[in-house]
Amino acid sequence: MKQLEARIIENRRIAKGFCKMRLASTYLAKNSKPGQFIEVKCSEGRELLLRRPLGVHRISNGGIDVLYEVIGKGTKSLSAMEKGDLLDIIGPLGKGFDLFTAKNPPLIVAGGMGVAPLLSLAETLAKKKVKPYVMIGAKTASQMLCDKDFKKLGCFVMVSTEDGSRGHKGYVTDIMRHLLILIRCRVSVIYACGPHPMLKAVSHIADSSGIPCQVSMEERMACGVGVCLGCPVKVKSGGYKMVCKDGPVFDSKEIAW
């Protein structure tokens, strides 16, 4: 982990309210792992003092991609940046996913923006000749992200929307349960990222099915290194762990849901 400047290669809108930024940095390319994140300085002024955490979306030879939703002043400022601009970054940070290969394929479960760190995971698995099942959930069709990218990797992809505008009508955990019944739980591990209620449901399904599960927790991580104590998550062993320092990826059995 170090502080560095990365040049923006591309910064474009991929859907309403969602942008993807490509950053040139051989250091980030060589040292980033699926599930890790970077802390980005959004402005030179005093108005936006706190950095914004962005998950590593893709890892290439020359840099990384980040996927973000434009929802506040910080991300709005990021969305206005252009090709050639320099971005002040600290990273890579946090604990990523533990990768292992087994006879049965893994299952990736994404909810909303939770899809952001999971594509780099699928790409890394694909390099190991592992093609996971992928479940993606969103509120509506216009917010469905990255399903085509997963399909290009050869993944079996199923989608759901809460309003039924695309795929199954309901929650992504609905199709998760259906798939596990269909394949008789022949899944080696479950990787999940999304809102807390979804991760709680995924964890309970994984536990009842006897399947190991890793969850990437979504929390506001101001400092990124565990100093500000602003991103605690309660754990079963007692007390709390910091999502930025001890995670963001945890064994789902650690978390006191």
C-alpha cells in the first residue's frame, strides 16, 4: 500500500448514475487483488476532505478499473474528471478474497453496486480455468450492471430485479436458493458483495447448505487503514472489527448478523 498519483485513461458513464474509470498505474496493477479497494481524493479543496473508497473492479497489465455510483458531492466530482487528469490515491487496501480451486464451481452473488469488486474476482478465477455461477440482483433493469462482462468470461449468469423489469422478479437470494436446489448444492464456495440485508440472507443460506462463504462488507471507510474507527462490524467472537483494515472480505461465519 502506498500513496500515488494515477492518470485517468477513461472516465465514462455506463448507465444512468453509474460510471467506470480506468486508471494507469503499474503499481496498482501488480499489487491489487480481487476484493481490495483504493481511497481516492475527490477534490483539491477543503470541501471534500475525506477520501472515497472504491473497490478494484478490474485489474489489467497497466492499471485498474473502478466502478462507482454518482450519489454525492465526492462521486459527482469524480464523474467530472477527464482523460489525462491525475488522481491522488492510497492503495491497494484491505483484505481481499481467498481464492482456491475445487471440483465444484464457486458461486458469485452480487447485489446492486456489490457487483463492483466481483468482476475482478471472476476474471482471476477464469485465468485458473474456473467458471463460477453468477447471480446479480438490482432494483430495476436500468441498474443492472456487468452481466454481459461475466457472460464473456463464460460464466453461467442469472439476474433478478425487485420490480421484475428484468429477469426474476424479486431478490437475488431467491434465484440463489433455486440454483442451489437445482444443482443439489454442488458449489465449492460462495462469494458475495452487496447491502447488509442481502449478505445476511446469503450467509444464512450458505450456512444451512454447508457451503463456505466469503462476504465483502459495504461500509463507509473514511481513512481506509483502521485509524478513524468509522467502519466497525460486530463479530461473533466478541467486539468489533474494522471493515477497512480487517476486511472488507470476511468469512461469513465471523459476522454477528
